[in-house]
Amino acid sequence: MTRSASRAGVAALALPFRSAPVSATTTLALTVFAGAAPATGAWLTRLLVDELTSGAASTGRAVFLAIASAIAGGLAIALLYLAGHLGEVVRHRVTLTVESRLFQRVATLPGLRHIEDPAFHDRLRLAEQAAQEAPGTVSQFAQELVRSVVLLTSFAGALLVVWPPMTLLLLASVVVAVLARLATARREAATEEAWVATDRRRLFYRALLTDVRAAKEIRLFGLGTLLHTRMIDSLATVSHARLSAARRGTLVQSGLALLGAAVTGVGTVVVATNVVTGGSSVGDLVLFLGAVAGVQTGLSAVVLQLGEAGRAVRLFGHYLDVLDTGDDLPAGTGTPPSPATIELRDVWFRYGEDGPWVLRGVNLTIPADAAVGLVGVNGAGKSTLVKLLCRFYDPQRGTITWGGVDLRELDVAALRARIGVVFQEFMTYDLSAAENIGIGQVRQLDDRSRIVAAARAARADDTVAALPNGYDTVLSRTHTDDGDRAGVTLSGGQWQRVALARCLMRTDAELIVLDEPTSGLDAEGEHRVHSTLRRHAQGRTRLLISHRMSALRGAELIVTLVDGRIAERGSHDELMDADGEYARLFRLQADGYQDARVR
């Protein structure tokens, strides 16, 4: 549920004055003057016409009034241009502010629960749309409203003097138009909310069609037409809904325009009749026509923008809701103690309240400075366990302790600073090779010697040094470097070494988690990496996860996870003697390597 429209509107209107107070205040002042200028010009025109039709016109007075009228008209246009430029400056600063606040909130969410929630992504899409549109739309509407109020106030005297009922007629027509436009705005905003998931899928299909990582499969399996069709179908569905809402609004506004024309016609007939009978002057008719035209033009602009502003304000509520999204993990304040003995006590976890249990009563101790291997088929819960150790989630039941302290009592940033991980689904960033490695320890991103040392430790130095621009080469097929030089990409195994180097940047990490760290490497590369890891990870607590059973034989303790439960634990020899799940998996894998010619 979004905030009330009034609170969202106030927040949107306040943004310009918070983001650019001087420019916003100046724009408001110029808008007031610009709104008063047309009325001044109309009064001067009326005096000029009356002077010219008086029968005793003074040339000097007529020239003065003509020049003054022209100056007033030119000044009004100049003020509008100046106010428009300053308004654009304000909108740019507001856009910078709202984008920064929105994605700062997303970036500082401590856990993954919101990030892995589709409903949150729908809200985020609406919030991003509102962040881009609402402040500028509402700010522009506010300027137009101020200008129109000043304009109406300036012309009110003229309408009251010439034909008082016209003021009431115009006011009535404006009230009807405002109510109708607000109803249209609500329908348009409701349409955006109802179809946001479909529109997000359209963006997903569009991104896939240009994703370098997906390009091979799309072409091999002939998916281009399928993805294109789904993208267009999603676009057509959303467009149809938007056009339906807009069509109703257009019909209503057209009817209101005819109503306004009828009101103007009635007033013009009455004043023209008065001129014929001598009750009013020709100047009065000119002033009346100018006042009606000015008021209707100004109010029409306000009514039209009112719809956009109303829609923007409603969507802006989603932006405020995202900013107010609470942390998905309770904050801790403690510092992780040393050494890093990790203990899971009766840990139960599932991703949704109505979802299946992924981990079921897990009890496990990972001793300090020891290597523990974790084995299990896909879906056994291995990667989920890693997420809990990094405290991306908290378990629903049970506790995880670090050196005897519950993870929930520790400062999240301090905890993660003591952990180095190579995730099974590691990222390949469209950054330089040096940055791809250095981001493992952001504060050392500019320390080239540390980056090179980490690359050497991960056996990635030779690969990176051989790139066209060495460590400054952009690892991307879709971006260029600062010199507009095309980037390059790496093989899966080369990327895996870079990801490992990223992990090894954390030389002070006490817990190293390696989730399938060598799945993309050949036999020789795997052997070298494990030799390197044994050398560089000495003295640290290690959790090793791999489907290659040989990679875990040297671990002091091997644990087998089956359906979210620990089925067995022990050394390699103990588990083979037990002839359980570990032995079954090991023999299945070993069968593929058996050859009588190998001695």
C-alpha cells in the first residue's frame, strides 16, 4: 500500500527546494512575474483601444501605450523562457537526487530477501519510473499552477468589471475539468500498477536479445523469434491498456473543451451586445476576450498537466515506499572474534513462509584453521548454506555462531569483511581486468601491486598480462575503455581464475568459502589452483564445495548433505568405509576415470 496522495504530493513538491533551493526559489519568483505580465499587457491594450476609439486620441499617449503593451508582451515571453531554463536546471538536480536516494537504498539493503522477491522488483520498477518522471512533472505542474493562479487573479478584475457572471461560469467549468482529469489520472496510474509485471517481462526479453552471454544459446536454439514475439506481445498488451485509459480521458477532455467554448460564446455574445447598446466600450470587449483567452489557455494547461501530475504523485508513493523499505536483517553491532570457528546449531531455513524447507535441522562445526568439504547433489542446500554463512539471510530456526557469537549479534559489514567467497555463480563485470580483481577488496582497488599478487596466487597473472592492454583491458564485448578501444572477453576457466583472484584480494579473511572454484578449469589448471589454495589458505577456516570429489580428499572433515540434512560426516577414508552417500557419489564419479591402462 502506497502513501496517501497528499503526502506523496507534498514530498514531490518539496524535492526541488531541497535539491536546488536557489534555482527553485528564483524559478518560482519568475513564474509569478510571468503570470502577471499577460494581464498587464491586456489592460494596456484595452487602454490603447479606448484611446484610439475615443475620438480625441493623443499621439503621444497612444505611442506610449503601444510601446508599453509590446514591452509587457515581450517581457512575459522572456520570463517564461528564463523560468523554463531554470526549471530544467532544477529538474536535472532533482533527478540526480531521487536516483541517488533510490539506488542507495537498494545498494544498502543488507540481505537478499528483497532482492530475490519478484514483488519488490515490481515496486522498484514503479519507483524508478516515478523517480524519473514525478519530480519534474510535479515541479512543472506547480510552476504552471502558480502562473495560472497569478494570471487568473490578474484577470479576475477585468472579468468582474466587464461581466461578473463570466468568472463564476469559468470557475464552474474548471472545477468539472479538474475532477474529470483527476479521475483519468487515477485510471492511468492504476493501469501502470496493474501491468508493471508485464512491462518488466518486456524489458527482460529485450535485455536477453542484446545480452552477450545469452547470444550463443539464442542463436543455436533459434530463440530470437520466440523472445522477440514475447517482447512485442508484452509491449502490445501494456500499450493497449494504456491507450484504453487514455482514450477515455481524451473523450472526457474533448467534451469539456466544447463546454468551455460554449461558456466563452455566451460571454462574448453578452459583452458584444453591451458594446452595441453602449453599455461597454470596444476596449472592454478586447479586454474581455483577452482575459477569457488568457484564463482558458492557462487553466487548460493546468488541467492537462494535472492529469500527469496526479498520475506521477500516485506512482511517487511507490518511490517513497522503497525508500522506507526496512532492512531485511536485524542490525548487529559486535565485532567477529578470532579464531573463526563456525558452528550451525539445529539450523532450519526456507525462502518463503509457505515454501519447502531447504535446510532441516543442520548441525555442523567448521573448526578454526581447518578445511571442511561439503558434498551433495544439486538442490541439497549447499549454496543456501553459503548464503547463511555470509548472512544474506537468517535461519528461521536455530543459530549460526562465529567464535561462539551469534551472527545476528555481529555487524554485517564487519562480518563480511572477514569472509572471502568464490560463488558458484560468480560475476563477470564489464570492467577492466584490474578492477575485476581489485573489487574483492575495494579499499585496495588502486593498489596495482596487491592486484597483481592476487592474480599470481590464482594463476591468472599470465592470462591478464597477455591481454592487449594488460590489467587495464576492459573485459567486455559490449563496452570500450576510455580510449574507445574495444574490450575482450575470457574463457570460462580464465574468468574463474579472475574470480578466485578477487577472493584472494582479502588477505585478512578468516573464512574462505569456495563453491565449485575449479568447475571451469581443465585437469592441470584444477591441480595448480588447489595447490595454490592449500598454500595461500593455510591458517584460515575453509569451506570447500565441489562436485569433483577428488578436490575434497585432503579436507580434515567431509560432510554429506542430503535433502537439507547432514547424512554423514568424517574423513575420506571413514566415509568410504561407511559405504554411504559419499561413497556412492565417489564411486559413480570414479567409474568414469577407470581404465585398465592407468597404473
